[in-house]
Amino acid sequence: MTQQRTALISGSAGFIGYYLGQRLLADGFRVIGVDSLSDYYDPNLKRRRQANLLQNAGFSAVNEPIETPGLLADLFAEHRPDIVVHLAAQAGVRYSIDNPRSYLESNLVGTFELLEAARAHPPQHMLLASTSSAYGANTEMPYRETMKADHQMSFYAATKKATEAMAHSYAHLFDLPVTMFRFFTVYGPWGRPDMALFKFTRAMLAGEAIDVYNHGEMMRDFTYVEDLVEAIRRLIDAAPIRPESAEDIAEGDSLSPVAPWRVVNIGNSKPVQLGDMIAAIEDALGMEAKRNLMPMQPGDVPATWADAELLRALTGYVPETDIREGVRRFVAWYRDYYQV
């Protein structure tokens, strides 16, 4: 009989962590979930997600900030996780302008605590969340992992790019297999209230106008949450191996020449105009949106578009849920959850 594997998920009560926790539990993992249940958005939503996870006897929850000194070191020592998926972070481009210190503490100090814990008790594979915002000022699209990404447009993006570099140094020094994944605008049921789909749906049902930035001239590579989790699940079993030399790295692979470390895009590879996303909400709700056309917000970028060929090469999978279907599922969940 194969031994049960243990996964540690940071940010387990978050949107993506919740879905990943459900998937790994269904696949027979024992899951240790760490989450601070912060009030950046409605903690009740996080508690409901966590309560659903706790219905499975294989899940245990630790409700503390990941940057708490020694917290992760103690958890690694006690549970010796085989797989670590680091999703906990202070998210959001716009909030990083108002409260940058929270990004410093959660994203940089928290990731440092995780890396130090892994140094002492190495897992088989660590997978750390980054962001498509790391591509920053790049205008060439689609974004490929091998592109230079040095001009981040927000402090949020800068902290996530910094965690990529931090993880690379630990992968090199301590031979820790690390996969960084760059997410592209994840959406779906149980999603984050600070994201456009959630905000637009709430406003439209309340009869309020929606704020449409850059006068609607925005494109996003919307990625349905269950597709994202499928990609993560497959990447878990595709741990990078330090190459013998740079010549051993396949063309298009972001594998480091000096460490078992790579970065992987997870996106649909089909950018959607903001107006088309709004039209999908209108169709799902059966009502027309009233629009406030606004200028671009500081730190934001007009478009994102993932090249997902490396993901396909590593896993045989690329996200494919159509925006209209994904929005329809979100709206159905929203109406049920909020009874509207």
C-alpha cells in the first residue's frame, strides 16, 4: 500500500487554496492548511471555505499569519510535508499603493519563513504562487516565462517577483525543487470580493453603476479556478531537476541552469476584452450594466496574455473554460450564497 502523502497549503482559506485543498483531499492527500483569515476582504467568506474543508477528516487548519516567527518551521518539523503549495500572500495591485507594509510582511517575510522551514525539512517539491503582474511593463505578448521581467508596475508585483528570486537562491543553495507559477486573473465561484467579476455582479444586482477602468480598453487572460487547480495538481508531479548544464534545458523552458527551479504560466492563452466579460455578466444576470468610464488606475496594466506552451509541455494540459461558462457558474454561486 502506498503511503499517504502530506501537503501543506498556505493561504488554504483563500479562493485558490480552498479549491486546491478540496482537490488534494479528494486525491487522498493529508492536508495541513495555514491561513490568517485576514480582514483584507470579508473573513466570513474565508471561514465558510475553511468550514467546508474541515468536513474532511484529512484536513487540519492552523489560523496564524505565515510571517509569525517559527510557525512554519514548527509545522514542517511536526508534519514533514511531502508537497508544499505557497498561496498565502497579501494580494491586489491597488491596495499595495495604500498599505505597502502588509505586502512586505506577508509576501517577503512570510516567504522567507517558508524557505527557512523548507531548508531545515526539505519537501519533495515546493510550488509558490507568483503573478502575471510580474511581467510589468512588457508589451510583447503573449508573455513567455523566458522573457525578461524587470519592470514591475506595482509594489504588489515587485514583492512577488522578489519571492521568485528568493526561492531561486534557496533552490540553488539547498537543492530544493521549486516551481513558481504566474497566475492570470483567476475567477469563479467562491472568488475574491475585490476582483472585478465579484464587484460588477454585486453592483449590478444592487442597481448601481460599475467602474470600468481605462474606459474599457482592457484585456485579461481570465483563468477559471478549477482549470488553475488542475494545472497545479499536474505540476505537483513535475518537479524540476537541476540540469547538468545549460545545454540540457529545452527551448522555451524556464528551468534555471544552476538550480532545480522554474517558473510556469497558468493561463487560458485567450485574452478577453473587459467589455466581453461585462457582456457575459449581463447575460448571466439578465440585465444591462450601467457604466462609469474611468481612467487607468495607477500600477495597473492594460493587457495580460499567457503563453501556456511550457505548461502544456510539462503536464499535457492547458486551461480552456470559456469566459461565458465560467461567469455563468460564478453568478449562479453568487445568487445562491447571498440569496439574491
